[in-house]
Amino acid sequence: MEFSDLIGIAKQTAADVKDKIGDPSKTVNDAVSDVVSKLNEALPHLAASGYRMDGLDIEVGIPPKVIPHFAVKEVLDETIEMSLVALEGNKLGYALLKSLLQAKGLQQKLEIEGMSFSRIEIEVGLIPAVRLSYEPITCKD
């Protein structure tokens, strides 16, 4: 098979996908808007449980990704259960809080020499991912 044949197949596949999903920019915009709306609804409950969003990345593409960054303050066990109940109607918020709790549990077991834990990032997309971020420990002289 020639390289030009592969390009032709790729172009046809892209055209087929475009036909199936219609206007991809509208679909992507709607998907991102929906995720951001649900995220905004969840933020007060996440903050009440000790997870404050301190950054947000939005990757526009097919599929789009929304990546909130969370600073972890003291996790407040007494408010976690109330937050989970409040987020039952918000699948994204509920999943975020459960993911944050699991990530925090793992983070507490890890020790990386010369580094300190800085934040948790959760990639909300077709394949969700959780990132634990660490930074070098700085000496104050």
C-alpha cells in the first residue's frame, strides 16, 4: 500500500466521522460547556470537603478534555459524606470527589525524596486520568 493510499483512507475516515457527528465545533463546545457547568455546581461541595480548585485546563479537540487542578487542604471527614449526598445528582461532581478521595489515599502512602506533594489533577475526558503532582522541596535559608 502506498503512502498516498494511507492519506486517502485517513481523509475518508475523517470525512465519515464528520458526517456522523455533524458540526464538530458545536459538539465540542456543547460538551465542554456541559462539563464546566457541572463542575461549577460541584465546586462548593468539593471545597467544603477540603479540595479547592486552583487551576483549570481545557483541551479543545475531539474528544475534549477538562482538567481541574486541586489544592488539598485538610480533608474534612465530617463534610465528605454530606458532599457526596449533595452531589448524587451531579455525576461529574460525585465522580470527582470520589477520585479526589482515592488519590489522596494513594498520595498519603507515597514519599518521594526531595519532593513534596503539591496538587491533584483530574483529566475529565473519554479516558479519565488522575495525576498526583509533586514539586521539589525548597530550602529557606
